[in-house]
Amino acid sequence: MRKIVLASKSKARQKLLRQIGLKVTICASGTHENNKLKSNCKKLVIENALAKAKSVAKKFRTGVIIGADTVVLANNKIIGKPRTIKEAFKTLKVISRKPQWVYTGLAVVDIDRNKVFTDYERTKIYMYPLSDNQIKNYFKRISPLDKAGSFDIQGEGSIFIDRIEGCFYNVVGLPLAKLTKLLKKTGIEIF
């Protein structure tokens, strides 16, 4: 098996990759994520994912690098990871009021073949309206600061979700079906 490197320190992404049987090296990119929407969300998340993957690829001589970037699009504004609890509170309040889109950009850099593959996924989420008390109590149990949109669909935040349209794993932060298609192009097959 070729060396696979995840250009992220996201515990959720690491867990998903282990779930499908991949052993990965972790190397966070340190790349600044652009959250300014210039044209469209698809382009933004792919560019961010590619910047992360390329940054990490410079540190290795061989292997396959996986970069990903997840954001929530609410009212035509990008919502990434909150910087403060106050910002997280405001974010969760806003996105629980009406359906939102979650976008994840993917970039796979095959160092050995000097090839780059990109794609994206989007999922619509419908949340139940949350009260101030529910949000405060939720934040007592989890840290929203490392989560796009300030919640975790795979953990305790799951109780806020009425339904989703699209890929569940996209909302977690790594659309596995799309990723495996990109990995296949590098010669890495899960099955």
C-alpha cells in the first residue's frame, strides 16, 4: 500500500479514513483557509482543499496527499469554524432557523505520478430551531470551535438534525464515496 497522508488534524476525518480501512499519516498543512466567497462555494472549497494538499505534498518525496475543506453556506455567506464561543452561538442560532448547504472540497495529490485530482460534495441540512438554552447546554458538552457550522452531526449535535439531503459523511467533513473515486485514480482501491 502506498503512503497516504491526510493534510488535516481533524479527528473526525481521521476516524472516517480508519473506518474504511486506510492507514494514514497526519500532517496538518497550516494553510490559511479562504472564507471569502468570490464566485461560488464549489470553487472556494476545492481551492482551499488543493492549497492544503499541495502545501503538505512539498514535505514528502512520495505518496498520496488528501486535502479537504468543509464550510457551511448560509444566506449566501460562508460559515467556517468559529473563532469564539460567542461567534459559535450566533452561527448555530442562524443555521438552525432554515435549511443550509454544507460543502466539502477534496484534493488528492499523487506525488509519484505528478497528478492532481479534485472534486466536491454538497449536502442540504435541515435542523430543528434551537433555543438559547439548548445551544448553551450543548456547548457545555462539546467544543464548537473546531467544527464548521459549530456542530457535529456524528456526535451529540445529531439530535438537532431533522433530515439531510445528500451525503452524511460530507457533513462530517469527508465525503467518502467521492474520496474513494479520487483515490482510485491514483491506483488506491478500497475494495
